[in-house]
Amino acid sequence: MNRILVAVLAVGALMSQAAFANEQLAKEKNCLACHAVESKLVGPAYKDVAAKYKGDKTAEAKLATKILKGGSGVWGAIPMPANPQVSEAEAKTLAHWVLSLK
């Protein structure tokens, strides 16, 4: 029983560290200048993005592309600029993180 509890706690700690690490990446890449996890700023809240794309198997690739190249029209009139400071791997990591939020 103790082994199971330790394993569950270890997995939970790793998951929270991964979530924090991805939020840290969002801070480092200036994503949080326009977005927040819980509420709309200039762009939509990340939780709203996750809800909109829930169940869409192509969402991660779509969001990674939007992070890299920018876009407009999905969330209103304000366009999202391209983010040349973000690598393709980082864009995929950020998209995965955003879609994991509930």
C-alpha cells in the first residue's frame, strides 16, 4: 500500500513540475503578455482554448502552427502575431500544455 501511495505522489509531482515547466516556457517566450490561463487578456484564456479544441485530434498541430506563424479571426478581430523566438519543438510543447488545461 505504501509503495502505491509513493508512486502516486511521485507521478503527481512530476506532472505538476511538467505543468509548471510549460508555464515557465510560456513566460520565457512572452506568451503571457497576451494570454492568461484563467482569463482573457488580449487573447483568449488558455483554458478557453483547451475547451474549444477538446476532442479535436488535429488541435495540437493547429495550435503549434498558430504559435509559430500567428493568425487571425478565430477569437475576434485582434490578430495573433507570429512568434519567431519560439522553436518548432517549443511550439509543440506549448500547444500540448495549453490543450492539457482544464
